[in-house]
Amino acid sequence: MNTIKGNRYKTAKQNINDIYSLFFERFLRVTHVELGVKVRVGIMIESGLNLNRRLLMKIFGLLGLLLVFIQPVYAVDIADRSFAEVTTMTGYEHDLKLNGIGVRYKFFFKIYIAALYMENTATDLNMIIESKQGKRMVMHFVYDKVEKEKLVDAWLDGFESNLGEEEYKRLEPAIKKFNALFDTVVTDDVYYLDWIPGSGTRVSLNGQEKGVIEDESFYPALLKIWLGDEPVNEELKQALSGAD
């Protein structure tokens, strides 16, 4: 009889431990707690039955409150890279949300991943281009190497294809300044092209600011390279606009 009771106790203990483990594993996944904390939590799970019932209820209650207030971090995976669905921008107080993301192909080669972030997402192309709220275009390069000269040629071609002659002439000094901010890039180099209201277009490479174009009309012209009448790629245009 004592053996049967002992077996039942062991089974009940294991079931309770399984419940604790499941709860804490769920908590760790949702809140992205680091491994060191996970180990300490694991120790607590192993000794869970040594805690009194009332204390355990308080712990579960506290963790439940934390789950209410902690927001999970979500990401979009593309071309073996991950992009957050929400990001922040130095010099801008509001969060930016992922509006669209896609790959820039040339022939059959992946050149870079483009990701467009906006304070308020939109699918209307004119609204995306003309919005005065903060925006970020991410260019995450996946090709082995792209020379500076090729980057500059691509920018010039994009501006010339999407701007009228008068607009291009007016923006030419800003375009020259913009082109001078680019260097030869290799795999996993990342350019940020940020629109900061009140400051202008900020260009950063791998987190280091390269310069700012102050002309307020420059960023809409820049976005037309991807979203204008003659985009670098029609599929990428649709992806960035959130129409996919």
C-alpha cells in the first residue's frame, strides 16, 4: 500500500513539475528572457514543491501581471535575415512600423533587402511618399560586394527616371551631396535612409551617421526610386507599399 501511495505521489509531483515547466517556458519565450535567468528559473522549478502553495500563487499572479504589460517582439524573416516589425529612430520620438519589405534583384542575383518603416503605415503610394511623419528605408545588402560607382550610377538612374527635368535640376545639389555619402558595400552592410521631420534626410552606414540632406523635398524624391512611375523593380514597389 505504501509503495502505491509513494508512486502516486511521485506521479503527482512530476505532473506539477511539468505544469510549472510549461508555464515558465511559455513565459521565457514570450518575454525573451536571457539564458542565465532561464537557468535560475529552472532551479526554482526543480524545487517548486518545496515552496508553499500560497507563495506559488503569488508568484504566478506576479508573472501574469508581467505578461500583460510586456509586449512581445515580433520579426519578419526574409532572405535569411530578420527585420523587426517595430523600430525606433534616433532623433524621433515615435515608434516606426514596418510598412513593407522585399528583395532588390538584378537579373537573378539578390542585391539588397529593402524595408520601409513609417509612423503610420499606408498602402496609398502618394500618401507614403508625401507623408511628413518620420520614415526609414533600410537597405541591407546581401550581395558579395557592390562598388561605390555602381551605387552612385543606380541612384542617378533612379532620380532621372522618376523626376521631371525641372525637379531634377532643382535637386541636383542635394543629389550630389547624397551620392557622396555612399561607399563600397559588402554582405550585411546596412544603410539607413531616415526622414527626420525638422532635420532632413539622414544617411547612416552600419549605425554611423554619414551626413544629412536638409532639403525637405529630397526624401519624397528619394522614395520615388522605389515607389515612383519607373521603380527599380515593380515587385519590390508592391512589397514596400504593403500591397502584397
